[in-house]
Amino acid sequence: MKFSSSPSLSISAILTKQQQTDATNEEIKKQAMEFKEYVLEKANSVNKALEKAVLLKDPLKIHESMRYSLLAGGKRIRPMLCIAACELVGGEGSTAMPAACAVEMIHTMSLIHDDLPCMDNDDLRRGKPTNHKIYGEDVAVLAGDALLALAFEHIATQTKGVPSDRIVRVIGELAKCIGTEGLVAGQVVDIISEGISDVDLKHLEFIHLHKTAALLEGSVVLGAILGGAEDEEVEKLRKFARCIGLLFQVVDDILDVTKSSQQLGKTAGKDLVADKVTYPKLIGIGKSREFAEELNKDAKAQLAGFDQEKAAPLIALANYIAYREN
Amino acid sequence: MKFSSSPSLSISAILTKQQQTDATNEEIKKQAMEFKEYVLEKANSVNKALEKAVLLKDPLKIHESMRYSLLAGGKRIRPMLCIAACELVGGEGSTAMPAACAVEMIHTMSLIHDDLPCMDNDDLRRGKPTNHKIYGEDVAVLAGDALLALAFEHIATQTKGVPSDRIVRVIGELAKCIGTEGLVAGQVVDIISEGISDVDLKHLEFIHLHKTAALLEGSVVLGAILGGAEDEEVEKLRKFARCIGLLFQVVDDILDVTKSSQQLGKTAGKDLVADKVTYPKLIGIGKSREFAEELNKDAKAQLAGFDQEKAAPLIALANYIAYREN
């Protein structure tokens, strides 16, 4: 798998309108190129680490199933956030690599289980048939379970050079963003809300903060703790991540109604078909875009106190989330 | 939920034939009464701790689903093994309580997922309808996921008074016995083997060592590490647990063909219906019983070097597993 199967990063996709106005064309091009290199390099390292973390061994079928979804060319946004947060607070990127792999394992697990016929019943994911379509529902459930457990095993056994109390703290944070205060809470409320017509913005925000923002928050917080951040820094980065988490979902909702399945690599328009409440449905596309812009701004405000050069990857990642096209 | 819904412990069920021959009737009764008290006390503490670990809060449905299966009156064998191992090596039982709860959460998660229609398709568990029968398949999958994550969160955030490096080690051990070297490996090979006629003893042992013994091993090893065991002690206890783990499954196979659904609190004879290979099918009931006796003896041999008074609960638990009636 090559990174080229991941999103292409156009200049407009990674710089805000304000930045585009302020900077000269030359500067814009330079920044975009630098970020593109950063993304390529990090995604490459993450993909190599993930490949090594789940080798093809006995029992073959379960490892094939895990690898099928884990190595399917995801954007690796969560691992990048984890590594970038670690580096921002002065840590080495390699220190956060096991945690970076772990958040991608959790993300993949949640996709496999959410795609199941008894859940969202999705046939297409990242441009390929979903896990249960290839390996059967039984193996898909188990592959998710195995990835969930492996995430914790990987952090506990592979994180090197940091005090054990940080590792324990990181494991507590990761676990929290998966269960009934995180992913699971978001998915269960999402399921219950399907077909209900009077879902309001607060309710929608609950779903997205749990279903999407929680793991992005976890990714950033894990990296920050492993990098040795002070508590105050961790909390700022937590707030940054919650903003970009919500941003991620607002953009996802917009893309679902404005792009084709081919462009997205997954079934487009499925929110409409499933009669799901989304931001465009509640406040319209225009207001949704404004809200996205506001969240992006709020996110970056949290990074103001940090070394701006070191914060550049997180700022660029926020821009990428805001202006991505799939 | 009262512990009285758990297995009644007859004298013959907790003492070996040898012990029954050696001891006077009075001694037998005294030992049995002491163990019964021990079991009642520990199960009570574990049940209280589990009740507190998963409170009924928003989102209600997922917490109801988790509590439904977690607080359904299981025998609490795994938590007891965990606490008993911790006490055996000189630790306080309370130190191991979060890990004891965690292994029960993992056990419950595996039951919920294994019972799913796409897996073993079971309607009855611990005498009640299975989780998905009450809450639907989607919520059952998520309840399992949430329990899996909570197990790690509980250990990481609730374990007190031990060095962090022990907690990290314990988390690595627990994770390993869930994934593709543990429960998941056992379940996936079990599924693949259904309907295959030429499954041999080695293959059957692989399934049981992973599907059943791994988590019993984990339970004992977690307790031992938290209690401060030396590496050599951990390995002896690991071997003890693998023996009783295999023993547990051999006895389960025997019970499946000799008891009724009512006696078991779950569907009896399902191995025969599913055309699963079992010990009775491969070597007959008589030989299966002999093998169980041998495993019980091997298990206890591992405890020879420990303080025999402190080892009494583990010895009694091994006897209970060997001679249980459901």
C-alpha cells in the first residue's frame, strides 16, 4: 500500500482563506509543500509500524481480517495528531508511535463494528468491500475485538523511554474515549436517534463529540502525555482536539451530501437514506460551513501559547480536516 | 442479585476423592464450610465492586445492557482466582480487586459476543435470555466493546498502592489473553472447525487453551503480579492456571452431554447439535473424566512450593472446577 492512495493535498485544502490572503503565492506553496512532506513521512512511518504490529500468522483468517481493514490506506489522521502533539510538547515522535498505532487500531475496530449488518449495515469502506463482506460477520466481530485488545497490548509492551505512570495514565485516557463516555456512547445514541425527527443541535453535538471527537481528543492527549506535557498544556490540547473533532464531523456531514461515493471511497448520501440528523439538515449547508470555520478558529486559538513552529503540523492538520475533500 | 443464585457447593464438589479418603468426616465438613465462607465473602465483594464499576447512567440503554450480563450471577471464578493468587504471594486482596473486576468484564464481553446470532447463536445464558435477545444485536456488540475498554480503564485508574510498572505489565498480560493469542484465537479456530470431522486432540486443545484457559491464566497471573510475585512464582502459577483452564473446558464438555439446560442455566447438548468436537466425542466420557483428574493433579503440583495454608483457596477452586455440576 502506498500513501498515494491517501488524500491528495491541494494548497487550498490546507491553508485558511485568511492565510491565503496574507501570504504570497510563494509562501503558500512552500508551506503546503512542507506539510505535504511531513504528512508523507509520518504516514509512511505509521504504515510501517502498523504493518509490523499485525503480522500475518496463525490463525491466518483473523490476522488477514485485521490487516485487511487496518492496512486499507486510511488517512492516518489520528496517529499524526498523536505524534504531532508529542513533538509539540518536546517529546520524540518515536515515543508516541505505539500509542499512534493504538489509536488507529481503535479507529479501525470502530469502523469494522459500525459497518456490521446489525449496526450501520455498510458494504463499502475506504473504497473496498467492508470487513464482514469479505470475512463474514463472525470474524469481523472478532477482528474488532482483537484490534481493541491489541491497542492496549501495543501501548503497554511497546512504549519505551517514558515513566510507567505516564503509560498507565495514557491507557486510562484511551480506554475512556472508547467506552460509554466515548465512541460507544456516540454510536449507541446515534442508533437510538435514527428516524427520530425532533433531534436538536445539542443532541447532535453529543453524538459527534462522542462518536468522532472523543478518539481525536484521545489521540492528541495520548501524544501530549507521552511527550511530557504539563497538565495545563494537556488541557489546552484536549480543547483543541475537541474542536477539530467536532469540525471533522461537521465536514463529514457536509461531504456526505455534496460528494459522490467514488469521491468519498464510501457510500455517499447514506445519512439522507438512513434519515439521520446532520448539521446540513438542521442548519443548512451555508451555516454548517460557517460553523466549521468557527471551530477551526477556536481550535487554533488553543495553540497560541505554544511554539508556533512546532505547532505548525497541528495547525495544518486542523486546516486539512476543515478543507478535506473526502 | 444474591450469591445464592450461584453454584451450591456440596462437600463432594470441592474435595478430591483422595482428600475424602484421608480426612475424617468432621475435617471434610470443616474444610468445606471454610471454603464455602471464603467463596461467599469473595463473591460478595466482587459483586459489590462490579455493581459500582458500571453504574446505571446516561446513555441508559448501553449501561443497562452491560449490567444485565455483568451482574447476571456468574460464578466469579476468574475474579476469585485473581484475588486468591494475589493473596497467595503475600499481596492484599483489595490490591487485585480492580483487576479481578476487569477479568470478569472480559469474560462477560466474550460471552455476549460469542452468543451473537452471527457467532454461536445462543438464546440462553446463565438461565436468562442472552444479551442480544433483550437489547438487540447492535447494542450487544457495543456493550461487549464497552466492557472490553472498561476492563483496561478500571485497572489503569482504580488499582492503588502498587508501582506503575506492575500495572503496565498486568495490562499487557490481560490484553494478550484476549486477542489473537487468547480468546479471539480460540473462538475463531472453534468457528472454523465446526462441521470438520477430522479434528484431533491437539487441535481441540488449541481451542480450549485459547478460548478458556487463556483468561483463567490471565486471572491468576494478574493477581500474582499485582501481589508482587517473583518471576518464578508467576510462571508456576501460570502453569497451574493453564491446567485448570483446560480442566474447566474438559468438565464443560462433559457437563454439556450429561446435564440438562435447566441444570446448566444454558443450552445443554449444544455441542452435539452444532457438531462440535469435544473431549467426550474424541475419547469418551470415562477417559475425559480421567484426563480431568490428571489435570487437577498437575495443577496442584504447581502449588507445592507455596505456603499450603495460603494456597488452600486455589486448591479448593481447582477442586470446584473439577467437580462442579454446572
